[in-house]
Amino acid sequence: MLGLSLEEASVKVRQGPPVDEDEDYALDVWAGVLPVHQVFGDPSPDPRLRAGIRTPDHIGPRV
């Protein structure tokens, strides 16, 4: 976890490959897209949870 104090922020959101200037393609630097996928893992119950309380079906696999 990382916390930053921000007064201003900006973000660039787009789809598709990079759109570079023609002269940039002569440079020996990588250009491309690094996809980010966010997925839920298996649920992990609180270690202090009372015995016999099962993970609800709508959350995921029973733990």
C-alpha cells in the first residue's frame, strides 16, 4: 500500500497501441502497452472467526 498526499492529479486513459511521432520509431527504446488485470483471489477468513462459519457462496470458494 502506498499513500501520497496530492493537491492535483491527472490521468491519461486511452485504448490501443501507442501513438508516437515518426522520428521516435528510430530510437532504440521500447514502446508498447503493458496490460493490467485486476482479479480477486480466494477469500481468506479472519483468523479469529468462530469455527463453523463458512464463506458465503456469493463471495467465492468455501474456505
